[in-house]
Amino acid sequence: TILTLDFGSQYTHLVTRRLRDLNVYSEMLPCTTKLKDLSWKPKGIILSGGPYSVYEDNAPHCDPAFLKLGIPILGICYGLQELAWTIAKENVTAGTAREYGLAEVVAQRHNSHVDRLFEGLGDTMQVFMSHGDKLSQLPSGFCTIATTRNSPFAGIAHETEPIFAIQWHPEVEHTPRGKDLLRNFVGICGAKQNWTMSNFIEQEISRIRGLVGPTDHVIGAVSGGVDSTVAAKLMQEAIADRFHAVLVDNGVMRLNECQQVKQTLAQHLGINLKIVDGAERFLNGLAGVTEPEQKRKFIGGCFIDLFEEEAVKIEKAQENAPSPGKVKWFLQGTLYPDVIESLSFKGPSATIKSHHNVGGLPQRMIDGQGLKLIEPLRELFKDEVREMGRQLGIHEDLVMRHPFPGPGLAIRILGEVTAERVDIARRADDIYISMIREAGIYNDMSQAYAGLDSSRSVGVMGDKREYGYIVILRAVRTSDFMTAEAYEFDWALLKRITSRIVNEIQGVSRVVYDSTSKPPGTIELE
Ligand code: XMP
């Protein structure tokens, strides 16, 4: 196992992800972790990037004991500054020229062990940089292994010990040979490349069993999406009928969705899903709310209220059962991108949106009162969850389903959510998605939906003026949902979809296609 100490970079999880791609298990722990609290011995340590400057008063520093273990260390970005700072403070200064974006790195060879990090990588590499500080001098005992136009010490290594540090991010896609560099580091560590998804499933199942205890029950939020379905299947494997799958109908689900999900889960996975009808309560609470964060917070809060009420009902219903237990846990299929965009280590990086399955939780749950959260997929990216789903025997159609957010159509309907507007968005979405499926392009895109603008526009229909709603069509391609490109639609198909929506849904006067990538847009409209 390789230990990754997290200093709060947006990319730290990508480090552990890349290592998993190399079949190496990596555990990510906060940079404040003390060596004495670790019950296992890492084969190597990675110090991640982070948003701080090492010389600031509140900058985080790792336990220096880690650096004295004699095992291989790789510092990335802030990790490089941290190593240099720990060795001698005067090594680091604020950079005069920030380096952000792509840069060309020139490798410096020494005919010694330090060359191993760049083995097979050529003399120059394209890399992604994102830093403001730089090394002003080499720490003693180190040599330069890479330079850029701006940094004479873009990569450094200890002359005798296996300590390496680089200023750029090898974990992001914009550093094309980054994975090869990490593979070289894995080789230097002598770490075993035996991590597999099926090992991970077994490990998670036993972790869940240990965490939940032998008599506790778990209530699970299941929406029919791949994340919550995979989480539910995992939970069912772990604790069988002490797991209770519940779908809350929040009034902003898609057309006929609740019943379809119930049927699919029963048929294919033997999961008995209970549908709780909360539509009226949600729509009443959303009346007059137009601010996106307020919508999310309300939906998140109301959602948890309903689950807590349901948990009480489940406990009551089994009072006379042979081994009645308490419903102590609340299962969610939260993935890593949901976590990173909502919170981060000590929170210096900006919150983009409070995703309801993370940031919209009521304070009592964050404080550990009431139901306790269990999120077995929190470390994983979407494609990994899909792989896990396949290994758990989940049907390919379900595994490849486009994600649907917890706050449902509410964050695709700009402005106020009313029953009438939900109905229009729902029907437009149904036409759009069914035509995408018929055209055989559903799996070419990562996510597609129809939403509704907050304003109306004038059209002409049957010689009459029509002041109607504007439907917004969106479709994106992405591998990790953290960045995305708009899908390049076939124009003729888009026109056929537009025509059906305008003709079949009264009150719609116009259809527009959203061609924004992420960033600067996000995938959802709010
Ligand atoms: P954005 O809009 O942030 O979306 O680019 C990225 C991915 O996250 C999904 N998403 C959510 N999922 N609760 C969820 O369960 C939420 O509040 C939420 N907001 C966005 C979105 O559908 C996309 O797949």
C-alpha cells in the first residue's frame, strides 16, 4: 500500500485513482495524520498538492517522522515545497511568475538512482503545472532532475535516498505521461500491483459488516441511478435483510420513473424497494424558491426528514420480530466528484455547489446525531462504480444509465419549480431521451436531459402569437464529470427532437441546445 497524504488539492484523489489504475492500493489520509497512529507500514509515501503556501502561518505540515522512515517519497507540487521547507525553510519563496497550465519539462539525467523516476519517459515532457511558489535554492543533498523555463528546480531528488519531488501534477490527464511516471514510482517503492475491483468489493463488504455491527439496520436512499443501485447491492450482500431500500418520490423525478425503478430492482436484483410519496411536501416547500442553493438545501433537508420518519416506521414495524434492531445508518451512493466539489480538506478551495447528498445534509447528521452516514463509494469515480456494478451482476442498461441528480428536475428547471413547469420539463425530457435511445446514441454521451428556462419567449403557431416556455436541451461527454464537453449533435436529429417537443407539448414555444463545456458551465443548470 502506498500512503497519500492529502494537503487539500483538488487533484489528490486522482493520485489514488491513478494508482488503482496501476493495480496498486493506495490509502489517502489527511496531511495531519501522525505516523504513530498508523497501524500499517506503507511501501511509499506521496505528498499531494495543496492550495497553501508552505511559509504561511496556517499552512499544514506533515509529521516529520514520515520523512525519516527511509521508504520512497514523492512530493507533488505543494509536496515539493513541503519537502524543501521541512529540510530548510529558506529553500522556498513566493514565485514571481506563476505557472498555470501546460509547460514543457526537460529531464536532467545523472547516471544514478535518481534517473529511475523518468525511466522511459524521454528527455522532454508535456506537463500540467498549477503553482505560485517555487524553490529558490536546492535543499542540501538534493540534485535537479527536471527544469522548465520558469523553474530551475521543477524536479528534484535526493542524491542517496529515494526521495523525489516534482512541481507538476502527474495525476491529471493534461500530463500525458503522468501515469508512466507514477508507475516508475510504484516500481521504486516495490509496491505489489495486485489491487482488483473484486478484492475491493470483498474488502468493502467486510468493512461494512464491521462498521454496521451485527444487529443494526441500514436505511438506504435508492434513486435507480447506478450509484445508489450499486451501493444498495453492496449493502444487501453485506447485511441482507437488515438493509431497507427506500425511494423518496420528491415530485421532481422523471416521467413514470419511480414505478419503473421499483420494478427493475425487484426483477433484476431482488431488492424490495419501498416508495415513499413526498411529492406534495416537496413541491409545497419549493413554492416561490428560485435561488439554486436554497433549492438544494431545502430538498436535501426535506429528503433527510422523510428518511428519518421512515426509519422510525421501520423500527416500529419490526418490534415483534425475533431480533429487532435499531436503524442506525443511512446509506448514500455518494461518489468522489460529489465530495470534492462540495467540501475539501479544511475547506480552502471554493465550494462549487452543495450537492445534496453531501453538502445539503442537515447539521445534525454532520455532527453525528441521528442517523449515521455510510457512503461505501465515496472514494470512487463513476467508471469504477460501473465496473463494480458489473462485477456485482447488475444489468448493463442500469450500469450505463446516465446520472440523475438527487435534487432531480428541480435543478434543471431554472427559477421557480411549479407542478406545471415540472410536467413540461418531464415530458420534454421523455421525448428527448427516448429519441436519443432510438437513434442508438445514448451510450455515446455521458449525460443528457431536457430542462426549462426561467423566462418565456414569443413564437408563432397556427398564425397565432404563442408566449411559451423555453426548453433547454443538454448533452455532454465526460470521463469523470469534473470536466465535460458538449455533445456534438447531429443537426437533423436535433431538429426532429425540437419539432416533436414543440408540437407535442402545449405551452412550449422554443427549444435551445446548450453548447457550453464544463468549465465554465456545469453539467446541471443550477
Ligand atoms: P455538475 O452540475 O456539478 O454535475 O457539473 C456533475 C455531476 O454531478 C451530478 N450532480 C448531482 N448529483 N446531487 C446528486 O446526487 C446533486 O445535488 C447533484 N448536482 C449535480 C450531475 O448530475 C452530474 O452528473
